[in-house]
Amino acid sequence: MKIVRYQSAAGTERWGLTENGQLFQLDGSPFDPRATAGDHVGALANAKLLAPVAPSKVVCIGRNYAAHAAELGNELPSEPLIFYKPPSSLIGPGDPIVLPPQSQQVEHEGELAMVIGRRARHVSEAEAMSVVLGFSCANDVTARDIQRREKQWARAKGFDSFCPVGPWIVRAEALDPTDLLVQLSVNGELRQSGRTSWLIFALPRLIAEISAVMTLEAGDLILTGTPAGVGPLHPGDRVAVEIEGIGALVNPVVGTGNGAR
């Protein structure tokens, strides 16, 4: 079963489990291995899914695919390049990516997301994957023109709606993340395609490096880097991040009238 967050008929946020197109209420916390499926809610297709986590922080890794670093004219990092997206940038499957008026060049970046399952600090690479609850799809939406002109990336990466995540979490024990196909398409046209085996810094290294700096809390997200092929988004586009063994995260793109075109 996959872990989801959904909006109940009463408008409240709930944790759930989904299997074979059906949605069940989750009895307990998704971070408790003893939690089980509860009452049947209905067909998943009829549910309003939310971003599958509500993290204290979203930690991202830049230039973790050699071809992506090359396409932007950047040198390869000698250690993981860490930056952040604010939790307010999160949206769920089906929610619109809003192109802000401050940017004329907003681009997509499809990525594998790791969801932390318990508090972690100073975790070794050997133990790193034991703190992972599971995996999801993410889109590190970026205002590229702002990123180019500023030496730090908070504004370029941090607009509301710039972190679509979902549609669910596949538990770590159900998926080997070492060689997954990561693809992104816009309006059905394939733009990005890469494998997690191509990552410069593998997933255990990322967790070890990040947890050496900061405490990771249950529910925190780590976006692991994007393959080559990043490109522009325009109002009316439909962008899909699809990862082998997980599924597809699909979001429409809307404009504000004077943003990216």
C-alpha cells in the first residue's frame, strides 16, 4: 500500500493508504510501522490528494547529474550542493504551478524525493537508508532568470507552488531506489530522462552529509537532483514527473497575466 494525504469530505487533512485504486483511512501515524489500513473511504480517483507530507523543511541537492550541470554551464561540485525550498512552496498532485510576475523564465526539474521517517542526526552512510520512510516524485520548479542573477537561490526556488510533490509515498521496503528511471514530460513531450544510478552523490551520501549539518525530522523531504533536459513552462502546460516504481505526478501550469510566457 502507498501512503497518501487527502482532504476528507469535511475538509480536514487526513492520512490514508491506497491500493488497487481504493483509498483507506490510515489508523495511526505513517511514521509508525504499526499503523494499519482502517475504514474504506472510496475510490482514489474521487479523492482530493494533497502533497503526501507536511515537512519542517525541504532540502534540495543541486547539480547532482553531470549532464544537467553541463547544460547550465556549471562545474561539478566536489561535495553535495545543498539548498532549500520553503514548505510554503509545496503543492500536491493536480494543483497548479503558478508562474510569478517576477520571472520570465520558469523551468521544470523532475526529481526523486526521499521522505525521512524518523528524527536523524549524524547518520552514517551505512545506516542512512534506515531513516527513510519512502519515496515520491517531485518537481523543483525554478525561476531560471532569477537564479542566474542572484548568488543564492532562495527567491528563484521559493515561490509558492514551486515544489509539487506526490502523488503518494512508496515505502522504502517496497522499492530499490538505486537505479530508477526518472522522466519528465510537458504536454506529452518527453523532456527529461535519467536514472538514479547516474547521481553523482548517491542517496546514502546525501543523507549522511545533510544530517551532519542539521537534524532531519520525520516528514522532511530531500530532493535528490534533476537529470538533463530542463526547460521552460508556459500557461496552459501540463507537466508530468514519472518515476519507475512510484507513478506520475501531474500538475497544470497557470500564469498571473504578466509572468513567464
